[in-house]
Amino acid sequence: MIAFWTISALFVASALLLVVPPLLVQRERTGASRGAINLAIHRDELRALDAEMLAGTLDVKEYARARRELETRVLEDVAEDELAPPVRRRAWATAIGTGLAIPLFALALYFGVGNPQAITTAGQAADAAHGVSPQRMEALVARLAVRMKTNPQDPQGWML
């Protein structure tokens, strides 16, 4: 029985070693933030407006209106970025929750679907089920051997 629980504990520990460490690894954010991307887009739009003004495709009045619209959008984007709460990962809470959930789930599954009485050794289970001791079994085997010597053609004896 101790061997069963030891092996079970090793299985649960190996499952935890596969699941929990990746939850604790701090990942660096790669790439730019949303605000930086929006700002780069607005800068490109401003450069395009300036180029159109210098090329003569926009007059001063249209340029001023387009620039005000662009500035308004920049201010709106900055205000949205400031209002958005920073995303924080709860890696420790997830790791602890997972570390507790896996063993509890394994135990619940074992006691719900498994057979805890199957842990006893095979000899003890057979003795308990049939009430036959090892000495009694030897006597029955000896009796069967004598029976087979006297009647070697007995098919039921061969099956036994």
C-alpha cells in the first residue's frame, strides 16, 4: 500500500513540475505598446499632411482643419491610454491554485472512479474472497494430483 501511495505522489509531483514552472516564468513584453503604435500612426499622418501642404494639394485652411482633427484624435488616444488600467498577471495565485487543484482533483478522481480496496495484495484479496489459506490450497493441489494419477483422461481435472 505504501508503494502505491509513493508512486501516486511521484506522478502528482511530476505533473506539478510540468505545469507550475511555466506559470511562474516572467515574460517580457515584446513589441510596442498600443499607445506607442497609435502615436507613430499619428506622426505618419502629420508627415503626410505636411507633404501635401508643401506639394500644394492642400490649401492653408484645409491643412489647419485636418491638423486640428489629427490633434483631437491624438488627445483622445492619450486619454484612453491613461484611463486603461495596467495589465498585471497573477502568476503566483495561478500557480498556487493549480498546485492545489491537481492533487485534489487526482484524489477526487481516484476515490470517485477508482477502487481503493484494490490496493491490498493479490494473496490477501484471494484469501479474503474465498476463505482459503495457503495450507488448504496445498492440500487441494495434492488431492488433485492424486486424482489425475488415477484418472489421467479426466477433462475437468485438467481444467482445474
